[in-house]
Amino acid sequence: MSRTRANLLLLFAAALWGFGNVSQKMVLVHLDALSAVGLRCLIGGLLVLPFVLMERRLPIGLGYFSSLARVCVLFAISITLQQLCYLGASVTNASFLVSTATVMTPLAAWLLVGERPTASLTVAAGLTVVGALLLSDGIAGLSSGDLTAILSAACYALWAVELGRHMQAYARPFTAAATQFLGAAAFALPLGAMQGNLSLAAAFAAGPELAILGVFSTAIAFGIQTVALRFTPASHAAVIVSAESVFGALGAAIFLGERSSSASALGAGIILGAILSVAMSNRTPQAGASLRTASIQPFDAAPAFATAAANWAGDRHPNNSGPVEKRDDPCG
């Protein structure tokens, strides 16, 4: 897959998330936040699970399970915090604040994997924040929901970096997606049953919203991001998916009647311009040093880049090589 195609797929995922933010707000009429997260992730996980069989013959590299565990924990925390923020934040504000991950992700990538952002990427990340602030008409005072959204953005930034490193090292996108979704469901559903209002009646009442969130916002959108992060850097992806704030504001205006101003329109234009500049760019953040010194990074996934991961995508990357654990293949 080319980087341009991966970037365009990320833009489509951002549209699914943005319009799905309306359902994230409306689902809380019927379900508590933890139950909503658990059920949407359960739906997404069950939809992706059959595709895991396609990857069963790929060998597993050193450090695979610990890397996957970090990705799953960060995903469960991030998506739970994002749902909780809608208890006290509007769809427009929540979309903007979660999009601050645009700036946090390049910083996290620099600190954790040594991926130094280019000047153009830094400018684009800054412009998306300015545009998102205009899009939300500013934030006079931060509510508890707003603060939760910011915390969610920070966790999403860490998750994006870890997921990007995991995908580049091991591939297996369906396995990663299904494990993330089902892991988050296993975390949230018991808490929803104990602390929330999880019941069959509430789940059926929230059926339309859960279908949108489970199928489009979870299985398809997060599945796209999981695959795309093997072909585009996490810092680039963060700028592109910040278009979620634009689509979120549009969805809020159409379905919830949240009004937008001329400043909001200007903000949307700035964001889209920054996103297009990154989506059509083929420049890669400097990450060579991080691969050579990966063994000293605190979140290191493994020194190995599995050869089978390249074979899965039909591409061989000569720099991605390393020790891989051998497993007996009963299929020959």
C-alpha cells in the first residue's frame, strides 16, 4: 500500500469517527459510558475476529506479546476516557480537545522512539490546533468533561506511537485490532455491569447508536488506522485524523443543532488545508536513530522486525530484519 493511499484511508476513518461522535453523545441517553464502550468494542471485536485466521500462519517475533499488551492497555484507557468526556462536554468541544492528540503524538514519537518531526509537520500540527480552536469557537472554561477529553488525547498519542511501532515490527493487523477491541470490552463490560446500567433492555434501546459505533467507528475506523500505521508515521497520521473535529462539528450541526460561526468555518478550512498538506506529502520524520537505539527505549517493543510482516503486505523492506522465533507449522 502506498503512503498516499494509507493517508486517504485515514481521512476516511476520521470522517467515520467525526460523525460517530454524535452517536457517542446520544448513546449516553440509554447506557452509561463504560457499558457503551464495552458493547461497541465487543461488536467491533466480533466483526474482526474471523479475519484473524488469515494471519495464523505468520511467525511471531521476539517481544510480540508484550508489545501487543501495551497497545491493548493504552487503547482501552483511551477509548474509555473519550466516552466519559461526553458526560460533560459538547460534541464540538470534545471533538476539538481529542484532536489535540495532533500535537501530542509527534512529541510522544520524538520522546519514545526518536522520530524527529519535520518542520512542515510541526507547522501542520500547530495549524490544526489553531483551526480546531476556531472550529469550537474557543473554550471559555474547561469542564470536567473537557479535561477528560484532554487526558484521552494524551493517551491516544501514546497509543498511536505504540501501535505504529507494533505494526511496523510485527504486522498482523487483524490480530491487533481484534485483541484491542475484545480487550477493551473485557475491561469495560464488567465495570458497566457493576457500576452502570448495563442490561438487555438498555442495550436494545441503544441499538442504533451501538451499531454505528461498533461497526463504523470501531471495527472499520480503528481497523483502518491499525493497517495504515504500518505505511505512514504515527505523527503524520495524527494530523490527518484530526479531521475528526471537522466532521464532528458538521455532524453536531446536522443532527444535534449545535450552531457554527464564520470563525468555525475558517477553522475547518485551516484544518483541512493542513491535513491535505500532510496527506499528499511523502517526507518521512527522521527515525533512523530510534531504530538503532530501540533497545534502550522504555516502551521498546523488540529489536526484531519480523520478515513475515513484510511478506504479509507483499513488500520487502531491506532495513527491517532481525531475529524471529521459529514455530513449527503443521500446514507445511
